[in-house]
Amino acid sequence: MPEYEGLKIVYEVIMLPKDKWAIMIEIIRREDGEVLMARHNPFPRQPFDTKLEALDHVNRYVAQAVKGLEGDNVKPLRRRA
């Protein structure tokens, strides 16, 4: 998952019945600990077949959400392996 300067992205992969997966995410500002987006499931009606599919959707969702929250003030850092 990409990192964003000044933000902490907390996510949890949750197994649902029938081998489906969901993800809960929360976005917190590191500087003062303010919760910018409370813990929530951004895809409540879309369970995923695999963890990788869920993470792919979440990466795109987080990128859009961060862009909407902070505009140009939050810069993505290099991806770590």
C-alpha cells in the first residue's frame, strides 16, 4: 500500500461468510492524531473473492480519498517493497 506524507492509513482485512473478503479503513493525520475518515467499509455492498482484489480496490480508493481530503498538501512517498 502506498504511503502518504503526514497521514497514517489503517486498514483491516475481514473474512466474510462464503469465503468473501471486506476491508475496513481509517485515515489519520500523523501530526495531531485527528481522524480524517473514521473506520468504515468503503465497499459495503461489494464483497471480494480474494484479499488481493480487495487491496487493489482499496489502494485506488485511498488515493482518491487522500486527494479529496488534502489536495496538493499530501504527497505520496515512494512505494516500499
